[in-house]
Amino acid sequence: MDAAAIAAFGEAFKGEVVLPGSANYDASRLVWNGMIDRRPALIARCAGVDDVISTIRFARDQDLVTAVRCGGHSVGGFSTCDDGVVIDLSLMKGVRVDPDARTARVAGGSLLRDLDAAAQAFGLACPVGVVGHTGVGGLTLGGGMGRLQRHWGFSIDNMLAVDLVTAEGKQLRASEEDNPDLFWGMRGAGPNFGVVTAFEFRLHELGETVTQGMLVFPAERAHELAARVREWAPSAPDDVMISFGFGLAPVEPPFPAELAGMPIVYMAATHSGSPDDAGEAVRPLRDLGPLVDTIEPRRYLDVQTMADEEMAWGKRFYMKGGFLAELSDGYLDAGIESVTTAPGPGCTITLWLQGGAIARIDPEAMAFTGREAPFWLGVEAEWDDRALDEAHIEWGRTTMAALQPFTAAGHYVNDMVESGDDVVRSIYGDAKYERAWRTPSSMNEQPWDFVVCTDREALRKLAETWRFARHVGGSAATVVLVAPLPGDQDTRDWIFYDMGQATMEMMLAAADLGIGSSHAALDDQALAQEVLGIPEDRFCVGLVAFGYPADRPLRPVDRPDRRPIDQVIHREHW
């Protein structure tokens, strides 16, 4: 990085800029998963939205990879990077609850325990995850599974709006009313569209106490227990959430000493309804005669942080995940066999029951994929010794391969430790992947940005990818095909190919931009070529923003996330 550029950036930055060699650099670059050891070129600990905007623009100007960190809990280490910029939101904490509206506004760097505590002060709760030091941002934008998910849905199902800064450094609000296509993508694929600086959530009435605990059984009872779950789950009350898993019994209480190191089946249950109904709601599971039964009334805030020490920072963690199509005998056999070969007691295979409020939301309502499945599946390995990395990672991969035949389509994005186009498609499926790709993050006040295509197929793909319109803050935007008219280019006469927006609007947009007065509009590209004699290899795609100031300088913008095809050979700007 250029030293002068860093100095200029730091002068206007209100938070803390941490560089290699700084006294707190090593502490600042740490993330939750002890396996991740990366060295960013710059860590920007943002104090507010202006800092986020300036950091994004600085990273773009310096052509640096950018990672965003809220709680630092990304399993795959996506909240940090090597030789790039980390946008650290951890200084941007705060929760404001409106008890009358039952909503909460949450700053982008807040943790789950911040939201839980603020909401519970008014006898309210938002469905979130199960570890208090997890960041609200990363958990929510990927989905947000947790103990209240069957009662009130995932975190994204209760997300009302977000304020974000896009990759272009623009501030936007996304909700069902504002930028609805962007809001569709934010719920389940949110980290791809910008940095969220604030969330708004719907809250629900929840008293101080819930009924929660665990049931433990010997592994040989797995088929019997699964039969009860299959019978009970379809009609289970929404306010009961259970998990069903396999593991090796630890030596610590409440596990009996004679079970230590042996394969077990465990079920954890949370009842979030009326305490008077809790006993009957979980009775079908407790009646199975467990070796250990810890189900009892507990303070909700204590339940939400009870795993914090077990999942403490610095532990090494690897996982694979998916969704289970059916709690079949084949799955049970494969799971039990896998845990018997586990390299340590931190290796588990767990199912979380879905259904309830989760299943009542249209799967196409947002980018998240997998809510139709009866169970989420997680293969998790946790350990402390670096020397055991290979054994635990190999166990996770081998186990997931053995369970793969029993899974349903899709993956929970927060589980992913790999990246790449094929991985992303496996998460969302082709249809949602394509829609997410086309989702605009910011179309307000965009400069013109042309791409020269060398063949018609390239042109077609590019046009389909960028074919959308948005209404943002009183303005609108569209994508049009443009090509110069024959003759002198200085006349600024252009042909606009209508891609679904009103031709008149495009003409007005061109007039606002001061592009001359002679315009034509044709729907058929081939006709345009034949009539106007435009060379086949000379088409351009441009962004036209309605109401864009005519005197604003036009500049090229590099947006690799908008470049869908290899056939694009170079850019031109006018």
C-alpha cells in the first residue's frame, strides 16, 4: 500500500487504524476459530458509518481484498484476510428497543448477547443463535438459526430492514418497501451485497424463564428414539425446539462415568411457550427413559450464554453442514458408525428440528435455501491441539461424505468453510444463484460504465445479467443496450435498445445527461444492425441513472462482481 494514501486515509478516520507492527495488531487480527491465522495489511476499526464508507473507498482505490468483521465467528475465517483490509465493526455496538412497537434497532457490530439483554429488559426476544459472543451481523445475514426458530422463525424472518454501505461506498436502506430485490438477497446471502451498519428486527413476547435441558441415551437406542421423533415431530408445538445428535460421552458431569468415551444419542429441548405447558410439551421425549435428564426451568439469558465457554475463542473448529431429507435408518447407521471413529469427544453429528414458523414462509420469499427440509444437519469437530488438525478435519470430511446420500438440496451458508462458484451454487441452487447475481446493491447515482463485447452470445448474457430497474430515493435506474450511430461520434447521438423499460424514460434519461437530442428506440437488435449498419462486434452495455446530474463527471468504475462472462475483453467510458 502507498504510505501517503494510508496517511491520508488515517487523517479522516474517526476509529482506529491498525497496521502490522502496531502494538495491538496481533490481538486485533485474531478471530474466533483458532485454526484461522491471517495477516491483513490494514484493520479499520470503524467508529461509525463514515468510517465504513471511507474504508470501502480506500480499499477500492488501493485494489485490496476486503473482509468484514462483526463478531469474528465465521467458521471458514471469512471475517479476515491476508494482505487486504478488514472492516472491523466491533466498536459499532448498541441496541435500541421500542417496546411498544416490539422492534429493535441494532448497530452493525453488536453481539447476540447485546440484543438478547436489551430485548429481555422489556420481556421481549428476537430469534438468534446459541452462542452469546457471536456477531448479530454474520449470523443474521446467513439465516440465523437458534432455539426460538420453530416458534418465530429464523433471524432473517424477523429482520425488518437494514442500513448498509455498498461496494461502491453508497448508503442504502433495504426493506420490503425500499430496494425489495436487494432485501430479498440480504436475507440469506447478505454478506455479498455490502456492509450492514444497522439492523431492524421484529421482537416477540418472551418471559424471563424458558424450559430447557438435555436427554442422554446409549447409542444402541438410536433407532427407537428416532422412531419417537418421527412420530412426534410433525405435530410438535411451535414453541418446542429440539436437537437430535450423536457423539462420544465426555468425562464431565452430568454424564455418568461409565459412559465416558462411549457413543451416545442426545436430545436437547427448549420450550419457549407458557411455563404451564412445558411439561406436557416435552413429555413424549422425557418418557423415553433417558440416562440423563437435565430439562428444567432456566433463565433465558442464562440459556443463551450457556455454551459460551464451551465455544470459547481460540478453540480449533471445523464443520460441514447440510439439510436432512428424512430421519432414516440408513442415516442413523451411518451416523453412529462415524462417531465411533471420531478422534475426540468434540466431534458431534447434530440435527436441529425445523418446521413450525420456519415452514410457513414461502421458500422463494428470500435468498435463504433449505427451510423446507425437516432438519438441519451439522457435522462439527472442536479441539485444542494444533497437532490434531488433520485428524479432525479428515473426520469431518469423511463423515459428511457418508451422510451426503441422505441430505436434501441446499446448505446453510454460515456453515461453509469453502468458497467458489460451485460451492455457492450448491448453497442456493441455480435459480436463486442467478437471481442473487442480478440483485443490485446500489443503482442510485451510478456513473456510466461500458463493456465492449466481441460476440452476440456474450452480449446476450451480459444484457440478461444486468436487466433490472430500481427506484431509489426518488430516482430510478435501468440497464440499456447502447451503440453509437453511424457517422461522427462527436454528435453524441446514440441508439437505445429498449430492454423492458419505457422508451420515453430512457430518452428523458439521456436528455438529463446531456447526450443530445436525436434518439431512436428499437426492440430488435438484428433489425438495428441491418437498418443502421452497426458492426456486429460493436455493441456496448451501459448503466443509465434517471435524474443523474448532467454536470457530474462521468468516470469508469471497476465492478468485477458485475462481470458475468469471460468474453468481456475491455472497458470503455465516455
